[in-house]
Amino acid sequence: MYIAQEESFGPVMVISKFKNGDVDGVLQRANATEYGLASGVFTKDINKALYISEKLEAGTVFINTYNKTDVAAPFGGFKLSGFGKDLGELLPPSLISHLRILINERST
């Protein structure tokens, strides 16, 4: 699906179906793109959400929320999404690969 592989800027959300329990297949599809700015995981199972968050190739992963962030925290993407981390330490981009995970605790 073309829209799921492009880095769209605007109010765009791709929701796709998957077979029950096929988490690895979902991760493979999600990571099969040249970009990795942000992603979102919506589930009642916080352990599954954390597992998926660690495997996603994205600079920020939102759990049960989206686009609610601290503007003072380092921000940036993986792959072709950005160059390093805005507001991060001055280090070569190859050394900056940390992941931000934001969780909406009210829904878990």
C-alpha cells in the first residue's frame, strides 16, 4: 500500500488488518519502509505494546495515544526520517538511535 510506505505530513493515519497473533508479520510490514519518524500502537495488552515498540524502527512510538509529546524532549526519526535528533546531544547520527516511547496510562 503506497500511503503506508511514504512519509506523509498531515493528518494521515494508516490502519491495517492483521491475523490474530501475527505480531511479527505486522512488524515486518511496519518496518518495510525507508522512513521511521513516528508510529502508534493501540492495544489493551501493555506487554504486547512494549514488545512492539522495541521492535519498530521509528524515532517515537506512541502507545494508546498519538502526537502527545513533550516539546523539550529530543525528537527525530530513523532511516530517511531526519538527520540525528533535534534537541539531542551533539553526537554523530550513527551514535544517536534512542527511542522515545509515550504511553497513555489511562487506557491501559
